[in-house]
Amino acid sequence: MKKYISLLAVPALALLMGACSKDTENTTWVTYYPQMTVEGDLYVNWEAGRAFQDPGVTVIMNGEEMSTDLVTVSTSMDLANPQPGFYTITYGFTNPEGIVAQATRNIAVYPASDPIVGYYVTDANSLRSGSEAFAAGKFFPIKVTASNGAYAVNDLLGGYYDLDRGYGSGYALPGVLSIGTGGELNLDSYTKIAGWPDNEVEDFDDATYDASTKTFHWVVGYAGTPFDIYITKL
């Protein structure tokens, strides 16, 4: 599925009045703002060692599509031979007046031997307090990384406070999960939310990993509130 995001929320055309000087008095000029659209997905999982096929971006200015030769691309990832890790690709375009449009794509490169690593999304059927389907119709990316034979999840709350409430990443609840032979999950450790240092994880139940659907599920009790979380790999 493709996602298209318009990066510059400004008018496509602006009229600017010149400074009052002998040469520019009563002068009006026009500048066209570039509008950049990311082609493909903003979050991508990619197997290590396979050359990355970048869908790129489209830039429209004054109703005209600009040449891709004018778009700058910056990343620390080896596009020809990606190695495991999490990367961003940054695209930039500058119009003749120096106005910049910019966009990013996020890439999780996972080793072929460990396809669990990567970007996940909180499923719409995730619940807070047993009834609040907070992720319905929304996109909350969750990062899963390898951690000494287990897996670190950047938010056991599925993005509820961080992304849904907009408190920021300091209100995510990171945890490390180990997977048993039957797919059962254990919470090996977690890091307290800095803004609420007195709150503990009270319980961690019904926790499983389904390899056929690439879905994690758990119910975590936090500050007297159950969070019934499903995350599925993109």
C-alpha cells in the first residue's frame, strides 16, 4: 500500500512586495513554493544485503513536475548493500529563491536470519481500559530491535501517550521481551516513563508472538489501566 504525504503546508504561490528603495520601490515579484510528495511507504522493512529500490519523491512547483535530478538524497545507509540497522533517507529540493522542501523515509534493515526485527504498526483493535480503541484509523509505528537474544520494543503502550496523546517519545514505555518456544512472551525488563517515575508496570498477561501473522500481543497493566496491545509488522 502506498502512502502519499504533502510536505509543505504553504500556498503554492505567494506574492511578495519589494523593499522601498530607489531600485525596488513598488516592485512585486512571484515565488512558487515546491510541494514534495513521498512515493511509496514512509516506514519500510528491508532485508539486509538486497540493493534498496527507492521509490523516491515527486516535487511539483507552479503546477509543473520538477526533474528528479534536482532532488538531493542523503542517508547513512549503503543503498547498494544495506546492513542491519535503522536508517532515514532525507530528500530535499530548493527553489530559485532558496525555499526548501524536505521529506524523510524510515528504513529498518533486518538480517535474513532474524525477520522479527523491524517496524510494526499498532493494530486498530488495540484497546486502552478495555474499551477505548485508540488506534482505530490512526498510524502508530513501533520499533522492534534485537537485544541479546530477546527483542526491545520502544513502546509497550502502543504509542498511546507518545503518539495518540502527543506527549512525545519521553512518554513511551520501552520494554524487552523474550519469546518462548511456543510463542509465549515474557517481559524481561522495562524502563519507567521519565515523566511519571513513580508508576510501575503492574502486570503483563496474555502475551504471545504469532510468527504466521508477524503479530505481537500483550496486555500490560500500567498505572491502574490495562492496555490490550497488538502490533503487526509492516
